[in-house]
Amino acid sequence: MKVRYQADADLNQKIVAATLRLEPRVDFRTADAAGLQGVDDLGVLDVASRDRRILVSHDKSTMPDNFAQFIETNECPGVLIVPRGLKLSDVAEELVMIWEASEDSEWVNIITYIPL
């Protein structure tokens, strides 16, 4: 199945817009659309997991530990951590490349940083 993305509430929404501008066929749901405002990391991971979406987040401080805890008892479609300060166009290109070149099953229980 094609990769689908879920934006975390802390993700710069311009990344979602830039990705969709570059490739409108990418399925990239905003945090607002998923009702993630105020939801803790484990809850966000649960929503992403339930909907089979790779979580895209800036949260490098708490997300890795919460991800490790989550996958002890659950399967997660994956997490991509985007460091702040990267050029929007570079992040969007990376997300489109992942979408084009991989299937969602390749990212299960994987957390990694962009750029790959």
C-alpha cells in the first residue's frame, strides 16, 4: 500500500502544504484534521497506527522514547522526525521521494530522521 502521512501537532504546517504543492496525490493529513491538538505522544502514535499513517513530527525530544514504548505492545507505521530549520522544499522533496519509492510496509516500527 502507498505511504500515507500524518502530521503531528508540532509540525510546521507549511511542510504539509509544500509537499502537497509538489505532489498533490500524496495523502498527508493535518493534525487538525485528525483532532491531534493537545493529544500526548502515545495518543498521536495510536491515531497514526490505527489509520496506517507514518507520523511526521519535529519532536525529537520526547517522540523517540514514546515511540520505543509504543512499539513494545503495538505496531506503528513509522515515524519521520524533521529537524527544525531545514528548507521546506528539501523536506517536501524528501517526503515525496519516500512516497514514490516505498510502500508503507517498509516503514513499520521504524523511526528515522529526514534527510534520510
